[in-house]
Amino acid sequence: MRIGRVSISEKHKSTTDEFHFWLDNDQIVDTFDIIKVPHLKNSHTYALIRDLTYITDSPGHMGNFVSYDFGDTDAEPITERLGVTYATAQVLSNNKEIYMPVRDGNSVQFANADEIKIALGLDNVKQEIPAGFISMSNNTSVPVCFDADFLIGPEGAHLNISGISGLATKTSYAMFLLQAIQQKQKDTAIIILNVKGRDLLRINESAEDTDGREDWEKCGLEFKPFDNVKFFYPFDKNPDRSYSRTHLPSNILKQQHESGKAANYVYTYKEHRDKIELLFSNVEDTNQTLDSILVKISEDSEFNVPDWKKFLDKVSEYTQASSGKDKEITINSWRRFKRLLNSSIKPYLGNSLFQNSKSTDPKHGHCFLSEEIQNIKSGDVFVVDIAALEEQLQCLVFGDIVDAVYQLKNEGRDSDEPVPSKIIIFVDELNKYAPAATKSTPILNLLLEIAERGRSMGIILFSAQQFKSAVHSRITGNSGTHVFGRTNSIEVAKKDYNFISDTFKSMMTRLNKGELIIQHPIFRTLLKIKFPKPSYFQSKE
């Protein structure tokens, strides 16, 4: 059905990139709708509606004012104005590769589902990873797929999601993609960090709300929870909570531990002495005195002590004015280091995260995350809960995970079990670990290594944050796929969004919950999509 005709004027020209068309008076369209126009040699040019404008023949606002009996709001107009709605359309493709400007008067129609796929380049996707679906104003709905080669390597890699907390549904979308990857890619393992509440601690259980089943099937996916899930919680002394420090209800915790689906991670000095530096990833070290102390601890045999208590005692010796132990690092620097240790390690010594040794008592469920990651298999999903930890401890755990994955992919493992070809790490609140305005830190260095070289190694970073501008540019710049949820106008005015047109920026500020704008290397333009509701259990808290 024809919805309008191409309109070319001296002011509004038709180019290889865009054109305009007027609309039938009763026709309703929306931005992001895909249209087609007949063109030369029986070809069709496909375009995306980028903007809509309504104009009249009035020379100015004064004429309109006068027309209503000099501003009488209850009067009928003396002169009926001629008006028309016209659309600005961005050229996407031509089915015969003819990119001459479209001609005046050519008819404009909605593209059908198959034509939309051609227009967007979706017909060339080799390994499909469902990304959601497009819904047009004429009720046409088309599934959209990422190309796995560009989402998780080897051609491109890494995904970054940004948007306002709650409204942008960042975590829900990331989990939808991870579920799609688990169903479609058989040689991939997933590690998820739960950073708030109990959001992701029951992803192995079916959803209570099954309203989204049809949308999952529309995307070519099963409506089901995640398979092969194991949960890891910080160790805690409380036996009534299965020795786990988490927000999850006790009865669910007990079920997970009894079924072998949960363990409690700990850190010992003997095994994790080289990870101490991760505790200070978010601490200012202008004079690099902390760096000097950490180098001394890692290299000096005097710090070859058996446990955390002996380590803290040894550090205390360096804080004594009469000790004379260190001629290069000042006592004040050692005292600052001790204060930082006392706030991060001492409160959890013995009865929580920091243990003198790994317990052999099964009821404690002790494990080392680095060892568990060494044994991760294709199809596994590890969920590491850090929501109940203070920020410096979250840095320790996240850094430990990233380092363990890097070591596994770089060095392999002792057993004959093959290492998954791809390991995806998903973390929310990325700005905590890789802020835009920061100097080098251990975690940042690991993340930059993964962002810049992880694609070739099979280490893929899926990340999210409220504001893209708050994250280190080398990490967002190396992300092949970008997803934007509802974003405020102050954020979209920043340089990180310069590549996006003003029209699309404006749309980002008024996206509804569950609507996203996505950018992917194979897509010919930004797309507005919707995605299914979660298929796993979600708490109503």
C-alpha cells in the first residue's frame, strides 16, 4: 500500500544518503520504520524514517494568530491552512546496488519482513545470535540477529550497554543475550557478576511470569532458565546462612548448596599474596608509594609468611618509628598502607572472606575462584555474587576473576579437558573498575588488555553502566556492539555520542522501558528494538 510520494525541492534535495517524502493525510508512521521506493532498472531503494515534520502554507506565526480573529482561542479560523506531513528518510541499501538519488514523485511503501532483512543486511548474517525484534507502526514485527563473529569474535567482540538505572533494563537485556548465546553457541562459557541485591541468583529457576514465551519463540529461542549454573558466594561465619554472605533467602541458599550448585569463595595469604594489589584499584596513589610497597611485598622474602595475621603483623613492624626497616619508603606511607589494610582485610579476617587456609569441612563449602575458573567447561554459567561486599573487596574479586580467565586462555590447563573457545565475562557498573578519569590500576590494565586483545584470545567483555562517558574510552572504543537504553539529555550531549545524529539522541531520552537502540558492525544503521521478558525467576523485591 502506498503511504506517500518522494518530494524533491530546491531546498530539500534527494541525495545518495537521504531523501524526503510527503505522507497521505491519514497515514501514521513512526521513526525507525523501514520503507521502500521503486528506483532505476526495476530496483528498490530501502530507507529508514529518521524524522517527521508538519508544515503549512502560513508565512509565519503572526498570520496564524490573525487568522483566529486576532488571537481569539474560541474562534474558528478565517482561512483554512494547507498542511502536509513530510518525512526525512535515511538511505540504507538498494537491492541492485544502485545508489543514484531517488526520483521525485516515486511512490513510498512500507517494506515487508523479508525486505526489512535485506535493507538492514540481516540476510547476510552467518551465525545468528537473536538480539530482539523490530516493531513497525504497521504492526510488522521482524526478529533481529547479531552476527556471532562480530559479537563474540573473531571478527569483532565486546558489548557495552548504557542507560538510566531501572528504565534502561540493561541487566535484563544482557541476560537475554547471554541466554541466546548459551542456546546457540556450544563452545562458550559465561561468568556473571551479581553486583546488586539478588537479581541474578536464581537464573537456573523458571520464570513465574510466562507472558514473554511468545516473544522468545519469535526470536527462535526456547523459553527456559539457564542451564549448568553454579553460584559462588563470599564465605561468612553464619551456619544458618549456609556460610554464605548474600542477600538470597536462607531456604534457597540451602537448596543450592545441597544440590552442589553453590560454593563459598575465600582468600588465603599463601594462595593470593599476589592479588593484594587489587584491593587498592580505587585508591589514589599520586606518588606511587602504594606501588612501591606492593612490589616489596611480592618480592621480599621477609613477607613469605604463612597467613594474613602474620602478614598484618609484619606490615605493623614497618610502621614503627624505631624499626629502621625501610630506607626507601617512608613510615607515613607504611602507616597509610596499614590503615587501608585494616579497613579492607582485618574486619573479615578468620570469620569471613579472608581465611588462613581453605577448610576441608564440606559444610563450609570453601573454594578458590581462580581454581574454579581453571575448571570451567563449555556451556557452564558461573554466577559470582559480590553484592554484599564493600567496594574494595568487589575490586579484589572482579580482578581475580579477570586475571584467572586471562591466565586460563593464555596458558591453558593441566588436564586434557579443552578450554572453551570463548569465555564471556558480564559485569554491571563498569565505571567502578574502569573509570574515564583514572591513572593506571591493576584492574584497569587487565580490562584494557581484554578490550584490545581479548577478541583474538576468546575473552569477551559484556559490560553495562549508567553513563558511557564515565567509562575509560579505550574500553568503550574497542566494543564492537553498543546498546543504548533510556538516557538523559545531559549525557547524550557529551562527545561519546558525537557519532549519533541529533534525532536519534533525542529518541534516546524518551525510550520506553524495554526499548533499546542498538549498533552492530553488520547493521547499516542504528536500530530501535524490543526484547522478551526474562525467562528465569526474578524476585519481586
